[in-house]
Amino acid sequence: MDNTELQKLTEDISETYFKRRFRHQALFNDRLKTTGGRYLLSSHNIELNRRYLVEHGKEELIGIIKHELCHYHLHLEGKGYKHRDRDFRELLQQVNAPRFCTPLKKKTESKKTYMYICTACGQQYIKKRAMNPDRYRCGKCRGKIKRFFREKG
């Protein structure tokens, strides 16, 4: 699906569920990471996360579009368009729009870890962040700590 198909879908949903025209732009924003979509107050455009379409399908995308259209139409009418407003919650129920979208799958990339070993007692320390071993001592025996090189894992 490209931006022109998304625009058409958004206009159709607005006519069907809200009985009002959508007069602005709906487009995919691939920089969105943690949210399904957003309504921009200044330009009245709607930006959507393409990953929701890929991972969860068209039905999830339609739910996100309905949610953002609730913000859109209430804001243009001068009513409460924020998540905590009664007008917004009532309109969500009327059009059967989700309040929250389904979470995306997290990337399962293995993070680099750093391993440090005490030279006196052999106590191992595995850290997510690199540290300067000269500034620290072993918590068990107060011995010197040495960095042990380790692969990702």
C-alpha cells in the first residue's frame, strides 16, 4: 500500500464512520517507532506507521486510522480531542475505534556485552556498558579487575 491508497482508505473511513469528509493528507511516516499513528495539530495531517500494516494487517491499520480520525474531527469541531477528554472517549466507542494499538514485535538483536574478571578470586562481572576497569575493584575480595574480551551474546 502506498500513500495514495492510504489517502483513499482514510477518506472512505471518514465518510463511512464519521459522515464527514477528510480534507487533509494521510501518509506513512517510516520514522515512527513506538506509535501506530499521530494527528498533527498544526497541519491537520495524519501520519501512520507502516510497520503496523506489515506486522498486523489491514484491520489493525483501519483501527489506527479511526483513532486518529477521532482526534482530527473533534479538533476541527473545537471539542475535546485529547485522550482524557469525554468527547474523545465517546466518539471512540461510537465508531468502535481502539484506544491503544497492538504492540509491535521487538527487535531480537543481541546486544553487545562486556565481561570483566577479578584477577584475584575469578569473580565474573557481565555489563551492558563498557567501563574503565582501573577505576573499580572486585566487590567480593577487593582485587584488581581485568577486561575479558567476549563476543556478542
